[in-house]
Amino acid sequence: MRVILMLIKKEFLQVFRNSLLWKILILAPLAEFLLFPYTADYEIKNVKVVFVDHDRSTMTTDILSTFSASKYFINEGVVESRQEAEALMRADKVDFIVEFPADFEKSLVRQEPVKVHITANAINTVKAGLGSEYVQTVLGNYFMTMAESTPKVSPISADTEYDMDVFSELETASVSSLALQSGEGQDMQKMQLQLSERMQRAQRDQELMERQAEKAEQAERAKQAEVAARAMNPQLAQLVTTNVYWFNEQMNYKNLIVPGLLIILVTLIGAYVTALNIVREKELGTIEQVNVTPIKKWQFLLGKMIPFLILGLVEFGAGLLIMNLLFGIHIQGSLLLVFGLTTVYLLVMLGLGFFISSMASNQLQAMFIVFFLFILFVMLSGILTPVEGMPQWASYLNYANPMSFFMSAMKTVILKGSTVDNIRTQFIVLAVMAVVLNAAALISYRETAK
Amino acid sequence: MAVISVSHLDKSYGKVHALRDVSFEVDEAEVFGVVGPDGAGKSTLFNILTTLLLPDSGDAAVLGLDVRTRYLEIRKHIGYLPGTFSLYPDLTVEENLVFFATMYQSSIKENMPLIASIWSQIEPFKKRFAGKLSGGMKQKLALCCALIHKPVLLFLDEPTTGVDPVSRKEFWEILRSIKQQGISVMVSTPYMDEATLCDRIALMQDGQIMRLDTPKNIIRDFNGHLVTLQTPDIFQLLKVMGQYAAHCTFYPYGENLHVIFYEPLEKAIPEFEVFLQQNDITHGEIEQIEPNIEDCFIEIVKGN
């Protein structure tokens, strides 16, 4: 006992004296929390749009001003020809080209089908995808309001084309098209609006009723209801599709990224700092000096584990506080559960750090191994990209990814308020991982240096 | 009773055969020196005896305990000073000492008398970080940490490598006083002059013990006759000597050339002088001298 206390004391003395480590421990989370949520935002702003207007009618001028008014777009003006617009895109001056045909307004009034040509620069696929959706929304909204005031408007379709300078095969790939079906007359329009209101209300009621039930089940049911409604009247349903985002109502990306950052932070301390710390002892030769003393291997590992566990939890607590104060994310579930979960996860990461340190002979090696695993964990975990978008085999890999289990459990406890029962699987898996990794580290250390 | 007994010890790292069939014994209250160039296998031998490494084959017992099975007991009773400074540079002198005392479940107070003479020299710096000490001070601190649990046997792996001559001399005086307190010492060094300060030495080369005896006996048993000569151009002389290798063993020694003849000198020296004359080598007088331990070592390693 005296030995372990001494080991812990020594570790803390060293941590507090290591001014660089200390600064990193304070600055890393601050920098992460202050920068990352803003930079890693999926919202696209300042999309640069140029227009090729062959029509030059009141209607197109109207649409142009709508774009100018939007905070998502920068109206780069109107150019004479398509060639000119494409040159701008190649020079990376614009992200989108919106082309109106010569008889745009006339056709609309005559209720003939009209095509608006949208070209997106798909070098940044996220920007292209989301941006074209925005463009379509702006156009759609315009026609919606217009349809209300003018009784007779023809169907419009906007073709989106992703233009990528580098990958020319994508140039003409039409990925999505917006088909806005407007009604045939005022009565019809009214009916639609009434119906949409009613459906929205119905949906809201349904939501209130189902709130208490499990999320997945509910989403499924809501979807079913929607599908059913659509089957009844496909045309109308298309108009009234409304998304309601549960547990993150404003679809605030920060609500997802901030708990993810907490997890990254805990992982860094658990695996990185521990592995590097022990390998440093190897480099200095101090581990040899400790190994010739009669202390046992488990005492040595425990003497490392406790200080870094405490550090990790303190850092995590600080992160939670920042999360709450800065981003207003409140923990819906029990705080004790959050800390319990983090403790188990930290034990997994500490075990991983120990195990890596038993294999690496210098800090550079340890760094590379941890870094490689860290990137893998993060990529698969769903912190930065949604797990749902991954292929099946990737989700199988996730069964070996502690970060993924921790992430899914943390998300539901923090954002949704889940209890122990909901995250039992994650708890058990992480606990098993912790035991296996720490045992492996202990055995590995016994083998390399008794 | 032997504090260390080693028989037919063998250890390889992949293709490198670090120890080949090493056998010896170290007696109680003896300063036992292991002498040899870098890569001779000294550190491997130390690592096995201090229970940091397992031998491939052969037996080793420290204080009568098998290094393979009873390492925890061995560790309680031995002190080890590794070849490189291995204390925590970011802990102070005092913190290092307290740390290691605790690791041995001992305390500074308990064993102060043993280290008092060394500790008094570093005590003024006890609040200084160990990493900021001078080389000699570091070694003294390391020695204190290795002695703080009152070991019966002390292992010192090249304790004076990289230490200035004055500190080296001091260090050996300390070793002598440690021995007087009944502690056996096994020490390795690449410095031949330090070898004579040991009670017995083992000359190691390529993982083998070439010779094991007291320094006096090793010098006494020197095989051959040693002469020294001076020359203005030692490089020219060394070039020429290649042709004479069949008749003698030669090696540069400082600015001189040392030559070992195995025939009586009355016959060997005149012949040698004729050879030098034939090759236009100007040289000083060819003098017979008493070999030192270094000459003995080179003779054992290079000799015919």
C-alpha cells in the first residue's frame, strides 16, 4: 500500500513538474472546445452563386434578389454566357451556376414544363450536396409563394449537375432533381395547405403521444405514418414533408460534436499520455531501476493507472463543465452514470496504453501506434461521420472499437437521458475490453521483463 | 559461501551470441571486476544476475537463489547501478532517495549510517533536480539509491564511464569502504587501470571469460616478454610491422609501440632490430618493461 501510494505521489509530482504536459492538458481541451465545434460544422454558408440568365424577366430578377437576401449565398451576379460562368467555376471563383432558359417566365405562365439548370462544383462534395439542396430550397420557396399569389404556374423542375474539374466523368451526373408540383388552381392550393396543416398537426400529436417510447421504434412508426400518408396522396405528401429532429431539435451539429470531443479528449489522456509516459521511463532507463526493486508488476501498473485515471476524470469533468457553460448542452441522464461510463472507458484506454508501451521501445514508436489506432477509432466511431453511412463491413469493425461503444452510450445518456438499462451492452463490452487489455498488458510486461 | 555462482550460462539475441558458456563464482565481501571492451557481454551478464533478463541455458544463482524462479527474493537483497543514469531527472535528489527507499519497503532513517559518507557529499543539493546534477554527483546519488535498502550484494555496470578522473578515483574509494562494510561488489568497467583495484577480475571478450584471477596473478602469468619502443612515425612503423606479425604480438600504446615476443629476448631483440633497419625505421631504444593489466588483456585476446 505504501509502495502504491509512493508510486502515485511520484507520478503526480512528475506530471505537475512537466510544464509542457501540463499546458497541453489545459490548452488541448480549450482549443478543441473553442475551435472544433465551429470549424467542424456541417452547415454551409457563403456559397458563391453566379447566374446565367437568358430570360432577363421580372421573375428571374426576383429570384436573383432572393438569393442575395439569403445568408447562405453570395450573389456573384449575372454573366452573359454559360462559357463565362464555367470559366469562373474553373477559376474557383464560384461554387454554383444557376442557368435560366430564355423563355423561363413565358413558359411558367403558359404552364409549360421549365428546366432550371444548376451546376455544382463537387470538389467539396459536402458543399456541393448541401449547397444544391439549399439552391433548390430557395427556388422551391420562391415558387411556393408565387403559386399562392399567382393561380396558374406550370410545373418546374430543376436539374442539378455536379461539376468537378478534376473528375470529368462526374460532370454531367445528375444527382437529384427537384420536381415542384404546384396545384392547378387556387382551390386546389388551399386544399393542399389545409391538408398539410392538418397533417402537421396530426404528426405533432403523434409525437407527443410517442415521446415516452423508445426513439428508434418511434422514428420507425413516424416514418410508417408518413409513408402511409404518401401512399394515400403521393402528390400532396411531397409538399408537406416536414422533418422533426428528436433530442436535437434545431439539428444543432454542436450537440453531436461536443460530446464527441469529450470522448476524443478522454482517449488522448487514457491512451496517449499513459503509453508515452511508460515508454519514456523505458528510454530513461528508470523502469529498469524500478524493475530491480522487489515491487510487483501489478503494483507498478496500478501506480500508473490511478494517477492517469484521476487526471482523465478531472479533464473529463472540466470538459463537461465547458460543454454546459459554453454550449448549453445539459446532461439529460445521470451524472454518476456519465462518470461511471467514462471510468470504464478510461480503464480500456489505459490498458491499451499499457499494452502499447510494452511493445514499443521508444516514444516515437508508441506515438505512431497510438496515432494509427486513434485515427481508426475516430473514423469508425461516428464522431465525425455518421456510422449509418458506412458499409456493412465497417460496422463489423466497430465491434472492436471501444470508442464506438463509448460514443453511442455517451450520446444517449447526455442527449437523451438514457439509464443504465439502455446502455447495459456498452457497459459490459467496455468492461470486458478493459479487463482483457489490462491483463494482456500485465502478461506482456511479465514476459518482457519478469 | 559464494554470493554468485554461475555455470555454463548462455544467452543470444537473435544471431548475436552475447554470452557463451560463462562460469564463475564470486565470494563474500569481494570486489569482483568484469573487464572487457564494449560488446563483450558484460551488460548482458549483469542483466541476468540482476533478474532483468532470463538466460537461454545454464544456471545462475545469486545469494544461493535461482535467478529464474526466486527473483523477487533476490531483488530484496541486491543493489543495482545500471550503465546509464536511471534515476528520475524531474524528481529532486531527496525525492529520488525516498522513492527508492519506499520501493524497497525501507526508509532513509533506517539505513542512513550505510550511506552517510556518500550522502553528506550530495546533501547540500538535496532540493536540486537529479537531472541537473553533475556526472559525478549523479553517480553518487545513484549509489545512495542502490544502497538505501542495505543490500548484501551490489551490482555496478560501468559506474565510472563518462565520469571525470577525479570523481572516478573518489568512486573507487567509496567502493572500497562499501566492501569494508561486508557488502560484496560486482563491477564492470572498460578501464583497465580500474581493474587492478578489484580483488579478482574476469577478462571478457565475445561473450566468453578469457581469464579469471587476481590482477596480481594475471600479471604474473603474463605469457611472453614485453618491450616498448619509440619512433617518430608510428604509422609507418605499424604498416611495416604487418610483415613481422608471425614473430610477435604488437599494438600501439600511447605514443609507443608495445611488442610481445615469445622467444627469449636475447635472440628476439637483435633479429627485430635487423628487421627495422631493413625497413629504414628510425627508433629509440628497445626496452623491456613490466606488463600491466592492459598488456595482459591484449596478450590474452590477440596473442598466439
